[in-house]
Amino acid sequence: MEPGKGNGGGGRGAPVEDLVLIRQAMEDLQRGEIEFPIKVEGTHTLPYTSHIQLLDLAKGIAHLKLIRPLPHEMVVGASFEMLFSLGDQRYEAPTTFLGRESYLLYRFTVPTRMVPCDRRRNKRYPFRPREKAYVLAQDGGVPGHGLAGPLVNLSLGGLAFRVDRILQLGDQLRITPGLGFFDKGKELPMLKIRDLPKVPLFEVRGTVANAWERGGEIIVGVKFPELKDAELKVLQDVLTIREQMQRASVAGATPGPTVREPRAAARPEETNSPTRRLNPAGARTPDALTRLGRRCTLVVLAMAPGAPRELVRQALWDQGYLRVEAVDALEQVQGRFHEEVVTSRLLMLEAPAGSEAPMTLIRSLQDGLGEFQELPVALIAPGGQPPETDDPLVRPLPWPTTDPSTWLPILDELSGL
């Protein structure tokens, strides 16, 4: 089914508002088990890969299965955008979040409008040469050319890289890079990116989208084709890590000289705390909304009593997380999150060093929390890095007696801030 075409120039076409065609499109997506991204309308956050598991056209409801959970504080009525392909045309369709059905399964409205749009519009994440992410490509000519250079930026739709070398593969002759070599639409059947975060090698195909000169260097923009599910998952994981790195960089940035606002004298215990000594006064102060969000977040700290637990509590206090309740063991968490009306809730759990994350206990706890079933969990491990997990709601957290910029962005993200 192909309800309409765009304007042919890569932009947005006339909206499709025929409900019969829209419902047929939803049925095609469900029947083919086609995965497509959704994202919160008007934001630049990474999209959520989803597919339609169940359609109730009589009630106008689509049950979408996501590969990672929505934030636990997502409000009913939030506006989302669906982005999917039918035939050779891509469509954007507004939908509304109706609530959670079960783990990773959510209810949304069936769209009443589809708009033909550009093939891809995604946030680009910059890379610096010192990060060593490197691009190798080969064009489709005979005998063909090899291209190489550092990655400049990356998105779900494509990449840009600086061309340092062009090599004629037949006789190994080097060619001086020039804009005339990179015609728009030129196929790159082999495209490899080396040393992405936690991905030593990512392979895909590409097409030259544009090329430009910057300070005597040639930068080439490459568009990806429709990615396979496995490729999309790997790329989304890389960009999620990239988003976290950007937030950590912002949190740890030191601004230039400014006029300091008057502040109350620090408590002696704040001045002497390890985290205060490791977070000098020049650290960037979070904005008022972030401070308020941290203050209104209930953190339940499940950790054995003693000096390490007090250090964690002090670290949280220093960064504005003031509502911390400590329990001695995970089994004592039940019921703690129902006691107060708070903006968000978060569990910090001590993971025993050298052992796997206690996922069985965590799953059992989440199952008994009712409406808080998707409770975010931060795993800490004094004396070592906690184990990685496959659950985006259960995240390892570096021991917070180090620089707060290494753990605070993760905690803020889990808290929905």
C-alpha cells in the first residue's frame, strides 16, 4: 500500500487524512511486523524503535512494543511522532501516548493524519579526531577507490567524515582529494566505521549526499540506506552512549569567570566530605529546574550500613539529591516508594563486587511495585565497576567518590531530569 508521494524535492508533501488509507497503513505495519521509530514530538532525543503488536481500530488504539522502556514519568497525553516507510515513501504521523499496558508494551492512538516527509531527519553527534573513530569506504567503480579519514559526525541517517586519503585500488596510486570526485548519489557499497564507543567495527552501505571544503579539508556527507534491524539497534546503542557522554561533558564543564551569586555558608560536613574536595568550586552549577528536580526525587539507597553508605548519601546531598532514604537490604525496599508524593523515584543498589547483578531480586521487586514496575535502578559497586546489564532501566554507576561528572549525568537521566 502506498497512499501518496512527497513533493519530489525531499521535503514534506500534502497530508494524507483518509482514515481508510491510514488504517490500512497501520495494518500493513502490523502484518509485516515492521519496526519503526517513534519519538516525543518537538524534541531531539533518540527515538524508540517499536512495532505494532495489536490494533484495536474500533477504539482507535495501537499497542506498540518498544525495545527500551519509556521514562517512568511519561504523562498520559504526551504527543509523539511515528516515522515509517510504505513503498519508497517515508511518512510522519502524530500519535498520543495513552498509557502502559505491560512491560515494554504501550498504548497509543491510531494516527488521523500522515505527512510525506524527508527520508531522514536525525540529530547529529560530533566526533573529534582524537577520539580515533575512523571511516573506511570503497566506491563502486572499477577497479575502484578506497577512501579513509576520521569521523566528523554520526546520526541514525548517515555520517560525515574528513577525507585524508583516496587510493586507486588497482595500482595503489594515491589521488589528491577534491570536491569533483564526490558526485551526489555516488554509491559506497562498502562503508566501515572503526572504534565507535563499545563497537570496534560497524559495517553498512552508503551514498554520497554532499561534499564541501572546510579550511582546506574535504568533508563528505554520506546517507545510509534503510538500515536492517540489527544495524539500527547497534547504531542506536552507540548514539545513546554518545548522548550520555555529551551530558557528562556539559555537567563537568567549567565556565569562564562570572560574578558569583551570594550563597549560604557551607556546613562543616559538606566542606570536609570527599565529594566536596573532588568537586571544586569552579564546577558548573545546574540550572534551577534541574536543582528542583533533584530535590523532588526520592532516592532509596539499598546498601549495608557503614561509612561507604554515608559517603554515598553525602555525595547525593552535595549534588542536590536531598530526599534519600537508606535501607540495609533490597528486601526492605518494598513499600518505600508509596510513602510520599514526589516528582520521580530512583533505587540505588549496592551490587556485590565480583558477582553478577542481582537481576532476579530486582525483577521480583519491580513486579511487586504495581504502577512503579519500571522503577529505574542505579547499580553501584564499592571497590569496582558494577556489571553491565541489558536493561536500560538498570544502569551501572561508577562509585560516586570520584568526579561527579562521571556518575551524575547517569543519575539525572535515570531520574528523568
